[in-house]
Amino acid sequence: MSYPSERLSEEVAYLSHYLHWTYDEVMKLDHRERQRWVAEVARMNTRINEASAKSG
């Protein structure tokens, strides 16, 4: 079973946007490592959004 290309594109775009990594840098990551980075960026965004909601 292969990894869906649309999901891979979403991960590349997400990490490139938030971490300013190039396509090549993101693609050098193996599947699990890329997913860990996506999860960590998502956690960071959640914390930031929650903090903004509390202060606003």
C-alpha cells in the first residue's frame, strides 16, 4: 500500500510553510519522521491559538 500523494503534498506544504523548509529538505525525511514534525507543528499551533483565545 502506498502513501496517498495528496497527503504527502499536504505534509510538504505544511512543513514548508511553517518551518520554511524546501521541498527537498522535507522529502529527505522518512515517513515517520515527517509525520512527527507535522504533529509537533500542529501542537505548537494549538498552543498558540489557545493562548490567543485566552488573551483576546
